Amino acid sequence: MTDLSWIGVWLLIVGAVAIVLEGAVAVMLTVRIARRAEFLNARLKSEQAQLTSAVDRLNQALADTQVLWQPYRRLLRWLGHPLTIALMQSFARRRAAAR
């Protein structure tokens, strides 16, 4: 009869030990996740800095290209006009038909 009264005490002790072990595992996993998050944050900042410098270089190249193409702007507008394109296509068809 006394053995049955100790079952509840032992179950309480085993339950408390299980809760403590789960807490320890949760703390270890949380520490691992926090370290990984710090590493990924540092890596993200590095990649973001590289991306920002690349965008700056691209914007500078685009500005340089616009300055270089400025004298040809009127010619490019004429070449992009639908009537000019139709005329060029007409010449191409005539040339293809003549062959």
C-alpha cells in the first residue's frame, strides 16, 4: 500500500525533470538560432553594401551613357519613328524580292 502512495511523488519528480530537460533543450536551440541570425544579419549587411555599390556604379554608367548619346538623340528619335521603321521594312522587302 505504501508503494502506491510513492507513485505520485515519483511521477511528479519525473515530470519536473522532463520539464527541466525540455527547457534546457529549448535554451540551446534558441542560442543556436540567435547565433545563426547574427551571422545571417552580418552577411546580409555585407551583401547589401555590395549591392548598393553596384547600383551606384550602374547609375554612374547610365549617366555617362546618356551624356555620350546626347548628340545622337535626334537621330535616334527619327530612327524609332513608325514611319521610318515602315520605310526601312519596305526597302528590305524590295531588296528581298529583287534577289
